[in-house]
Amino acid sequence: MKRSTDRILTTHVGSLIRPQPLQEFLRAKQAGKPFDQGAYDKCLSDAVADVVRRQAEAGIDVISDGEFGKSISWSQYALERLSGFERRQVKPGANPFQRGADRRRFVEFYAELDAREEIAPEVTRVVPEPADRDDQPLADRDVESTEGGA
């Protein structure tokens, strides 16, 4: 862990904006559409290397992968690494992302976001049984991406 007694170290929390080519792969993956796994892996690796380089150039002390390997959202990241979840169809026209305290508190922000981003989830997830770790190689890849990048 990086530490300093001379100053407060800089970092950021959460996702950084993913490059458009990476977003295209992630949307195809999330929709269950076919995509080239090798091309996706290279795109992800290149995008992480670029965002790590840019953070270093900006003087960020504690660098991250921008959460690029976490698919479209943190919840999807967990779903890819844990078992016990069940996918259920969303009713046509319904948007499961419309719920939550942030949506009520920041109505204008989410209206602008929703107007820019295509929100068309076809399935939602529920947990009918206990969750458990499922895919350790994906988690290992995420750790490798930041250790090797800075």
C-alpha cells in the first residue's frame, strides 16, 4: 500500500468513462450477443493500459484500472463472479434501473444520463439461493491489470 507522511495522496473512486470501443464489446456481452473474445481481451488490456498511463501522467498517486473490467456496472461485475443469481425477464417498457434513492434525489442528472445512454435491460437478477464465489480467474485478471500497469 502506498503511504505518505508528507502529503495527502491523490486517487479517485469508482468507474472512469470507458472508451467507446470497449463499451461496444460490453454491450454485446451483456446482451448475450456474439463477440470476439480475443479482440475484447485486447481492447480491455489496451484501454486499461491507456487509463493507467493517463492517471500517472496526471500525477495520480494511487492508480486504478478505472473499473473497466467490471462490465457495465458493479452489480454486473458481481454477477459474473458469484453464483446463486437467477435472471428474470423484465416486462416490456419497464426499467429496473429507475428505482433507488439516488434516482429520486438527482432526477435531473438521471434524466440527462438516460437520454444519452440506451437503457434497454431485458433481464433483471434475483438471488433465490445463497451466493458463492464462482469465477476466480476474472478476479485474478482484474488484480493483474492494475499491478502490471503502473
